[in-house]
Amino acid sequence: MNVIAELRVPPLYRGDRQAACPVCGQFDELTLIIDSEDASETPAFMRCDDGHQWAEPAVPRRIGAGLFALRLRDHPELIDWSAVQDG
């Protein structure tokens, strides 16, 4: 089942590059938009608290897919299925 979901994440890095909103600079508590079946190196979409959304080169989509799989396996009770869209 392909799922599109959102997950609040702590600061994320890839090498020395930190994920941050290109408009307002927010870097903590960003929302990662996840496609559960996209394990590619394509930049993942992220959103800050001000609603800015962008493709973040520091975070490949495979990271989101992996985080979702771990959450589903280890803590499915923490998933708010009302906010999840079946793809």
C-alpha cells in the first residue's frame, strides 16, 4: 500500500548540509512529506511552520520511506491515520 504521510522531524543533516527552509530559515521541527514507496535519491519535500514548502537536497526521499517503515513496524499506534492519504 502506497501511503503519503507527514512526519515532524528533528534537525536533519546530509554531510555538512542542514535541512532548512530557504525562505525563513527554520531548521528544527520541520515536516517531512513522505511517500512510503519512494526510496529514491530525489530530494524530499519539506514544510516549515510558516507553510513554506520546498524540495530539500539534504534529505533524499528514501529517508522518509525508511522512517515511515520503522514507525509502522515499531510504533504503529503513533501514526495518525486520519492524516494519511492512500496513494
